[in-house]
Amino acid sequence: MKTMYTTYHLASAQDLTVDILEAIKANFKSKPIVITVEEEMDNTTYLNSTKANKKMLHDSIVQDENGEYIAVKL
């Protein structure tokens, strides 16, 4: 069985509209659903959420303060 999911990212709870609810109803029709609401983590909090990420962020800040730049080719 294929599980279907959709994620909505809103700037604030004030952006929740009837249109979003109608879209959920249209997409999932009569299927049972679960709605979970959680506060979105900002980038800095996310980067500090693990020891490895926190160290990498700190090292990058120190490199920047020392004028050390790493060229990245995409």
C-alpha cells in the first residue's frame, strides 16, 4: 500500500486558510488521515541541534572570521 502525504509550510498559523483545508479534503477524499501540527525549526536551531552540526557551524564561523574561505564548485 502506498502512503500519501503532503507537507504545508506556513509563515504563521494566521496563514491557515479554508483553501488549505479544502485542498486536503480534495487530495485525500474519504481516506482516513492524521493531522499533526508542529512549530517549524529555524535554520540556526536546526544547525545547533546535534553536536556534529554545532561543531561544523562553529568551525565555519571561525573560518569566516579568519578570512578563510572554501571555494565550492557546484
